Amino acid sequence: MTFPLPLDHDHLQKLVTADLVRPDHLLGAHPVTENGVEGVRFAVWAPNATHVSVVGDFNGWNGFDNAMDRLDFGFWGVFVPSARHGQRYKFRITGPQGQTEDKMDPYGSYFETRPATGSIVWGQHYEWHDQDWMQSRTAGFDRPVSIYECHAPSWAKRDDGWFLNYRDLAHRLGDYLEYMGYTHVELLGVMEHPFDGSWGYQVTGYYAPTSRMGNPEDFKYLVDHLHGRGLGVLLDWVPGHFPTDPAGLARFDGAPLFEYADPRKGFHHDWNTYIFDYGRNEVVMFLIGSAMKWLQDFHIDGLRVDAVASMLYLDFSRTEWVPNIHGGRENLEAIAFLKRLNEVAHHMAPGVMMIAEESTSFSGVTTPAPFGLGFDYKWAMGWMNDNLRYFEEDPLWRRHHHHALTFFNVYRTSENFVLAISHDEVVHLKKSMVMKMPGEWYAQRAQYRAFLAMMWSTPGKKLLFMGQDFAQSTEWNHDQELPWYMADQPDHRGVMNLTRRLNELYTQRSDWHVADTREDGMLWLSADDADNSVYAYLRRDPDGGSWSVVVANLTPVYREMYPMGVPQGGDYRLLLSTDDGEYGGFGTQQPDLSAKDEGWNGQTHHLRLNLPPNSVLVLEPVSFQGAGELTGNGAEGTDDTPPQPESSPSGSSSTDAASGESSTKWNDAGNSARQNDTQGAAVAQADSGDVAPGEVQTPQAAPLTDPVELESARTVTARASRARKTRSPAEPHAPADDEVVPAAKSGKPRSTRSKAPKAAGPESMPTSENPEAAAPAKKPRASRAKKKPAESSEE
């Protein structure tokens, strides 16, 4: 229980001057003892009201027994000796026009289960066990961040169809996340909301977890348990708008209060919601206090801020709007609020991760405040749109959209990005991810596996919505639990196995995550083979020296002995093939993984690869050569011994070419999460004979620099383009134009959704079809040093 701050002039003044970042320590319902008498102190902000009383179980809901006293600055307060923990209450407010209405407590920490709207006095203590986690948590710029987006109320349900308790969810969800290898879970639908169909995005209880799944201590247990298993917990948070429900914040004291009074600024027609008035200090502190409640009291590791674009622009999705004081369309008050929010969050909750869902090209979203908005990450909406548009195309026409998958690299370092495939993409007739792919069922799964592999191997943190990691074929339905039976079917289990393997590579290989936000984390090997729809790039750890090659063939054509330039000679091992039988593919074999001495595509050596249809291959050299051993690297005469890596570039083992799990089972997550995980020891060793059977060869790692940086990607691809025009038809790299087999054309998914057109804004996000929106300019990469948290609730 938090002892409340004194309800005096000084503390009320700090709130109205935006100096009190935890207003919930002042307002709301607090069990206290006054003059030796136990009771509850109630306080509320209602400056336009003519009379306020608190009604509840303690007074038979009689509005005359506990009238509240008017305090300074429009606040009201009263001590009720008969009130106790667990009792229901509301504020009965008479507005300036004489109308009276019962309202929920804006600072309530627990509420009745819908459709009831009463607040509940709550002040229990919870004993946390995650001290080590809290001291070491970080925003993870150079660490793996693989996020599982989860709608908690529909992830799984009880046998009777009711919601799981947070404590039950903790163990089942923890089992699944640990099995699949995610690092974080992002929960939506957690903050109290009146309507299930809003998915939790129209919030009435900004300080309370929904009572659908338990009380606040149950929710704390969920977070505590996941932390104990090494899993971070993020929440969706909605400071952009709130619902018009009469029991909530709407016209709270009989007049506009939390919302702008002018409907041209204060009402969203698309969502039928009110917009917060960011020009009022009391409203700003209400929102910042909510964020700090989750980050401090509930130990949440970060917030994904919803619909940031709708906050930034005064003309967002509207025809009538009010310009700012400079005549522009930016909401200067909202921008100031977001900067203050992120500054306070990083100061008072060190190591948290603040993420913006921002769908335009607004600059500086992840630049530290005050120069930018101060977020740690931004969702890569342009990457998502380009990739989905490309993969939804019939493979016959993908050659005409080849740039869609390369364009992200034009601006990918302008912000710190999260590659997100969220719930918004798999609802309202948009189809599930696997069903977006064209062709018949096998081709759909093959293309979806290739999509996942490219997503995980592209620089940026990862987010995938629940169900898509086992290729759920139906759209998400918030009223039903996930179709877990699909996960036991071989076709879906293959995709599930692949997602698990991708998480393993991403979390254990430094080259796949250390430079997620850096320019030198990825280099193109082949970016212009549009005729074959083949892409190849190199992922690397610029500091540790490990690297891997990713090759994607995104047509239903088998390409035999395809030449691929690589920067080093010697033998290579196959780390991943999405065509592997374990993932539902044919299991195409590679006859020879020894790099030839002849250069190709600007590289000093090349491999001859068998590229399965609609597939991705990931390879690495058996041993990493030092800088002096690499040909043409500008380091002639260098005899320095290459530095030894701290760990194998493959993670805990340098030889996990193919996962040899036998009979790994994870059945019916809605009912139980059982693991009978007996992993085999299938190890891919080099064919060179340098490694004895059963031995593990430790790679010699050194920074890989010049072999791929001698020429720019533009020079390399231009040379390759010229060479293709003069290449002999006999060469395997120049197939006939009619070699691509067209797949059945699938209908375009509809883009309507009841939630809102979030992506529709005054500016478009950077995409391959709108390159002007890209903002590739470098921004300061200032690291966030951990600061000592404030000792009190006042900033």
C-alpha cells in the first residue's frame, strides 16, 4: 500500500503546475488512519462541479452522507471512516448546468467486472521477487529483442469460456514464451476498458489492470513470474484518446475537462472518442502518472504508445482543424507531452523501453529529448507495408516490385526500428499472415516461412502477433481463444519449429542482433537480381567479427548451382534452410559448400547454391579468417593474430547447423504447456577434414570490413546489371524469361477495420512507393545512462 501525500495546498499546487509526476499518490481512494480512526480518504479533480459526494457500499449509495469538501484549484476531498478495502464506490458529481452523474474514479486501481462500472477501494501489498531483473533491465539496443504480441483475454480461456486468471496465464504463457525463445511479451487489452471489442484500446481505467482476469496482485504475480523466467513484459498504452462512456472520463464534471473543449481538436470521428487536452497540466500529469504507475508499481519493462501520429497532427484524419499558434498542423502541446513523458520515464524507471506506433515520417521519434520525442524505438510501418505488398503479389510479377524489399535500407538507420507484424494486420478481412500469400496451401506456407526468415534476419527488433508463429489460418477473433489445435498439425507445426529456430539464431548469434540499429549491421551481396527475385545480404557483428550470409529465392522456381558472391574462401556450413523437412519443406540438399576462388558480384569468392523455391538459406564460414588472410582487403602484410570471440557466433554452440530435436512436443497451450524436449545432437561439421567427428571447431573471428566495403552497393549492383546484359545464355545465372511458373492470383485483402485507420495520417510513412517520406539523415545515438530513481513521487 502507498501512503498518500497530504491533501494540502502545496501538493495540489505541484499537481497543477506539472511538478507532481505521481498524482495517484494524492488523488483517488487511499485507506488511511486519521486521528486513530481507520477509513478511506477520497480525492478528485472536478473544477466545473457545483457539488461532489462519494457514494458506495459504505453509505448505501446515498449521495448526502459523504459530501466532499471543495479544496484549492478545483479539487475535492473527504475522509470516510466507514469505508474499507474491497468496497465499491463512485463519485456523484453535479455539473454547472445542474445535471448529476455517477463517475468512475479516474485514479481507481481496481474496478468491477464489466458491464458494471464501480471503482473498488484497493490497497493490498505484494512481495516482489524480481529485484535482480529490475536492476539489470535495459532498452536492449545491442541485445536481442523478440516480442510476442499477446491479447491476454483471448490467448487462452478456461474450460467454461471465461478468462484465465493472471496467475494461470503466468505459467501457461511463460511456458510457451520460453519454449519458443521470445525475449519479451507485449500485452494488449490489459488496462481496464468497458467493451471487449475495443481490444483494450478505449481505456477507462488508466491505473488499473482489467478485472476480467483478476485483481492487481494477480497481475503483479504475472509480471513477477515472467521476470523470474527471464522474460520482459511490455504493455500497450493509449494516451491519445478515450471513450465517450458516460461513467468514464467523458465530460467528467459536467463540462469538457480531460478533453479539448473545441470538437475540432477534442473529438475523433473515426473512433468516436475524445482527445486528451495536452494543454492542461492536470491532464498531462494524469497521463504521466499512469505511465509511471505501470513502470514503477507494476514493474512493467516498457510501454508501446498507441496511435502517436494521431497525437502529433491537428489535422489527423479530419477536414476541419485548428492550426497551432504558428499556423502549422503539429500539435505542439502533444509533442511537448511526449517529450516530457519519455524524459520522466527514463529518469524514474531506468532501463525501460518506450516504443512509438508512429505511422508517418515525423523526424526524431527516437532521438533523445529535447531534440526529438525521446522514444527508444519506433514501429517500422513502412517496412511492414512494403513487405506485405510484395509478398501478396503473384510471384510472376514480383520482378516488377523488387525494390520493395530493398527500400527499407534507405532509411532504416534514421530511427531505431521494431519490425512489427501486429494484430492490426490479421483482422477485419485482411486474412491471417499465411493466408495472405498467393497460391495453394504448400506454396503459401513456403512463402510465409521465407517471409519470417527475412524478417528475423533483417536489422531491427522483432514483433509478431500471437497465432502467426504457428501459421494460424483463420483471422484473429477476440471472442475466442487461439486455435491451438492447429499447432499439433504437421503443416502448422513446421512453421512453429521455424519461428523457434529463428528466435534461437536471433538471440544466440551476435551478428543477428548487436547492430540492429546500426548502418554496418547489414551489407548487400546481391540486391538487383529482379529477374530471378533473388536477394542476398550479409548480417554481421561489426565489433565481434561474426557474420552470416542470407540468400532468398522468392519465386516458385528451383535454381540449381546459383552463383553467390561471398567475401571469404573455404568451407561454409548451413545454419538454416526454410525448405528443411522439419519446417514443412522438401529438404533440398546442398552438394558443395566450398567457396570457389573466382570472384562474383564484387566479392572475392563465390558459392554455388541450390536455391529451393520460395525459400531462404542462411550460411556462415566454418572458420572465420583474420583480416590479413582475406583477399583484397587492403591489409597486405598484416600478421596480427585474429582476436578470439567471447562466444561462438552461433551462440552456445558453433555447430548447430540443423536442429536435431526428436519428438519435441508442446500441446494445446489453452489447456497446458507440456514440454518433452529431447534435443538431438545433430551437428554440421566441415567437409574439409580439419575437424574430427564429434569435435566442435571454435571459429576464429575478426572484424569483417574491407571485403564487402571496398565498393558501394550501388557500384556492385551496377556492375552486376551490366554483366547480366552480356552474360552467355549458358551460364546458370541467366535463366530464360519464361522459367518463372506463375502461381494462382489471390484476391487483395481488404484494408478496412473497425478499430481505426491508424496508418492514415497527414504524412505517409516511408515506403518504396513514397520514398520522399523517408528520412535517412543520421540522428544522435546518445545512450541512455541509468539514472538514480527519485526517492519520492515528486520529480
